[in-house]
Amino acid sequence: MNLTAFSSPVFVKHGSYLVQEIVDLAGAIDFLEERPEDRRNLIHETALRACTQAHDGLKPLGVARDAFVAFAKRAGILEDPEAVMPWIAASKSGSGKVQA
């Protein structure tokens, strides 16, 4: 069991056309560290600090995920999981079994 895995993935825009799935602290930290210097701000710094502190066991994992989500919302890069992966939404048409 991965103790640094988020309770649910966070989907963020990466560039103009790509969406990246962030599933754990390492992914969140990598994403935040790769952010260009000129696009960083206090919210970015706060999210990065929360994630690194959670990685070091100083903050709860949920706090780090919430900080990352808040950063993504404020940066305008948070994606709705159902829009990214519509097949994970509950099917309204039936069981998904092939009809003969």
C-alpha cells in the first residue's frame, strides 16, 4: 500500500492539450517543481511546502492534496475527472454487457 497515494487522483492541465493525472505526493511535488519560475506565486509555494512537509511526515496527506487542488484551481489548470475520463462516470444505459 502506498502511504503517499491521494484518496483520489487530481487531474491538471499540462500545457495546452495534455491532462496529467496526479495520484500521489511524488507526482504533485514533481509537477510543482517543474512549474516555470515566472508562473510561481505564493499559492504555488504554499502547495509545494504542504506537499514536501506531508512527504516528510510533518503534515497529513489530505492537507497536501487539498493544497495542491487549491493551487490547481487558482492557476486555472484543475480538470474535472468526469470530463477527462467519461468512462468512470456511472453508466445510465445499463450494465455495460453486450446485448445479443
